[in-house]
Amino acid sequence: MIRAGTFKAAIFDMDGLLIDSERAISAAWLEGAKALGFQLEMSDFLRVVGTAAQQSTAILIDLLGSEEAMRATAAKADALLPQVGGGPVFPLKTGALPLLEALHAAGIPCAVASSSAVAEIRHRLGHVDVLKYFRCIAGGDEVTHGKPDPALYLLAATRLGVAPEDCIAFEDSENGARAAQAAGVRVVIVPDLKHPPDDVAARAHGVIPSLADAIDHVPHWFPQL
């Protein structure tokens, strides 16, 4: 169910929401750790999903026991990524392009608020030819504290020139949803690897299975445009 509300702009997460990257990345890390003799479970790796590099690095060092182990696993994961489905380009998720096209046609300004670095955001979204749909980008390397801290969403709203409460966000992860909610941005959750906890889902503007399910709501969310 999606709640009623009207907005002036839309903000999108990237990994696991616009592009299908989280499964391949997590699989590469698990395989990489196993190949090197380290123990890393999916339930552990989910702790880093949706967090900025500095936070995820600290979590992985703690999980793997040392910075050396983390760096070795990261290198192994990078090497394995093409073999587990990453390839050179992560594909768009279902509904992403039609939703972006609908928002563009309606004149809705859009932004990306991703824990990935700005260069990585431009690289990944450029490869699937959707970078043109976004007026601005806020990356994890531009803030001191990543998701679930609200800084990324506040930065994205500022660059859009729209108050946070007038933005609607799309997120797949718990950390991302909490970040949007903490910023005062209403969030629609599209679960990827994990369903959001009850408290996050209860405060969400809606929980839907695919971005395609949001397309019919565009005229209701943005009636003034």
C-alpha cells in the first residue's frame, strides 16, 4: 500500500534499486572470503549494504579480523565479480527506466543519493544510459557520515533546491530508508536482498515489489506539474 502525498522532486538510491548490483557484489565477497579461508556469511555482509565506504570498510575489517584480511578479500572479490554475474555493466532493475522516463516526461527533477562515490555513480549509471535523467548527484564520498545518517539525503535535497519534506525517495535497504526518514524525506521501499524491519516499513510511504509499481502513482504524487 502506498500512502497519499504530493511532492516536488524524487531522489533515488543506486545499488540494488536502480541497478541490479548488490547480489553480484555480495556473492563475490562471500566467494572471495571463502577462497582465502575467511568466514563471511550473507547475514554478516548485509550489515554493509547501503552504507558509505568508510562505514562498510570498518564493518568488514571487524568481520574479517584485520585490515589486511579485508583488503585481500576486496581484491579477490573484484577479480571474481565478472564470474558471479557482475560483468562490466550492472543491468537496470525492472521498472527503473520506465519510471525515470515518466518522471522526465512530467518535468520532475530527480537526484541520486548513493553511498557509492560520485565517480562510481557516474560510471555505473552512464553505462546503462540513465545519468541524463538526474539533475544532480550526492555521493558517499561527499559526506562525513553515510547512511543511515541523513547527510546524503539532505545534500541531495539542497542540490535539487527542494525542501526534504517535498521530496519522495526510493530505497531498497534498511540503512537507506532510515537515512531518508531521518532527513524528513518520505520514502518508498523496494526491497532487494532483504525486507525492511517492521519499524522502518511502518514509517515508509509505501513498500512495493518493483519500481514498475510506482509508475501509475506519478500523476498523483506530482499533480501540480
